[in-house]
Amino acid sequence: MSGTVPLLELIEVSKAFGAFQALREVSLAIEAGRTLALVGDNGAGKSTLIKILCGVHQPDSGSILFEGRQIAMRSPREARHLGIATVYQDLALIDTLSIARNFFLGAELKRRVAGLRLLDMRTMRARTEDYLATVGISRLRSPDEIVAMLSGGERQAIAIARAMYFGARLLILDEPTSALSVRETRSVLDFVRHANAQGIAAILISHNINQVMPIADRIVALHQGQVAAVFNRDEADAATVEQVIMNGRDGLPGNRASPVPAQPSDRGHRTRPQPGAEEEP
Ligand SMILES: Nc1ncnc2c1ncn2[C@@H]1O[C@H](COP(=O)(O)OP(=O)(O)OP(=O)(O)O)[C@@H](O)[C@H]1O
Ligand SMILES: [Mg+2]
């Protein structure tokens, strides 16, 4: 056992939509300052799992622990309150607004002038500029720049920076790099590492194993709503992960239908399905 209490832990979480079982006893854990990659084919249950973590869906059964305490995440507001921030590829920022306006969207700073409450643009600008500089987004010329002018990678970085500024402790990034160039992808992933270095955990959902493998501390492969395998950094090779994504546990080399450990606390950091499962037959 690692001895550290995970920031977030799911224990045997299940979710059905009508007769369709979208998630089946999913257990996983993520520690502060770590990145977990959640991979799986279309329909594997990734978005459903994320929606449970950000309070959009309620699980039918199972538990969610935050810093070791069982919690009920009944709404997105409750999730945000805990510091769980979800950044979606497309919905992250509003194109027609400036960087500073986007940064404070929904949390605008106001000042009172002659009895009127006006936007305090000066402070919002200054804080945006300062914060983006501290997180290393230095290429921006001005917080007044309209977001439509930015590259996809810069937008992602700003959306992540905003979540960090407002106290995110767990960033959930749904396909953060799907529309990005190789260079932009690298800068977003560097940015996630930067967040990790500040103790912020991240869950990356991706279809592209090769992109997430270099940055993920742990890879959780979902298959038909179940955790088919959990790989730690350096244990995984892309070909095996891909096999598991396509075929579930049958895709594991030397698979003997060994059960995936149900309790994250049993796994600690040794998260391969079972001793021996990774050996070649
Ligand atoms: N609100 C819903 N009502 C009914 N079925 C749903 C609902 N949300 C998801 N599903 C079903 O649950 C399954 C898992 O969907 P989910 O969106 O979690 O998959 P995913 O892994 O995110 O896939 P993708 O890679 O395509 O985004 C799918 O078969 C989907 O049709
Ligand atoms: Mg999805």
C-alpha cells in the first residue's frame, strides 16, 4: 500500500440508463499531483464516469471518497465546491470575449460607482495577466485579446489556468487534445504536468494512447462499462493498452481471466490486474 490517502476514490460505482448498464462496479483512485488517463473505445463509459465525478449523474450504487471521506456529489455545484473542475474541448471558452472576461466568466469582479455595480475590468485584467504569467503562459500579449484569436492549445491552457486560479484540486479534461496539432498537444500536456507539480490531480480522457502515455502516472482502461485493466507508468505498452481497449481483459497478454482488483486500497501503486497477469504466456 502506498500509505497516502487518494484525493479521490471510486469504489464499485455502477450506473444504468434504463436497461443499459453503462458502468459496472468501477473502482479507481487518484492521488494529489498525479495524472490518470482514462481510455476506452466509443461507448465504454468514459463520459458517464466523468459526469458522475462532476455531479451531473448520480451513481446507482457504489461510493465516492474525497480525501478518504465518503461524499455524495448531488450537483455540479457540489463538485466544483470540492475543487473538481471539468474542462471540455469545445465548451471551455467563449470565442467573442476577451481572455480576461473568459477567465472570470461567471465569477466577475464588480466595483461600485455612484451606486451602480460595474464590472471591475481593471482588476480582472491585472489578475488574469499575473496568473497567466505565473503559470507560464507568457506568449499572450494582452488579457484584452479576444479568445477567437488564440490557438486551440492556448485556449485549453487558459481554461485549465482558470480552473487552477479558482482552486481546482482535480482537473478533468475530456479529450483535451483531440483537435490539436502535435506541438499544441505537447504544450497542453506540459501544462497538465505543471498543474501536477502544484499538487493538482488530473484525469485525462483520450482516444489517443500515444499522447497520454508519456504523461499519465496511471492508465485505466474501460471496456463495456468495466475497468478492464489498470496500468502504472512504465508498466504499460501502447500495443497492450490498445488490445485491452478493443477486447477488454481478453486483450491482456497471458490473460487467465483474472479479476481486476476491486478495492483501490488493495492495489496501492501495484495496479496491474493480478500478479502474473502481465507475464507472457
Ligand atoms: N443519458 C444517457 N441515456 C442513455 N444512455 C446513455 C446516456 N449517456 C450515455 N449513455 C450510453 O452509455 C454508454 C456509455 O456512454 P459514454 O458516453 O459514457 O461513452 P464514452 O466512453 O464517453 O464514449 P465516446 O468515446 O464515444 O465519448 C453508451 O452506450 C451510451 O449510449
Ligand atoms: Mg465520451
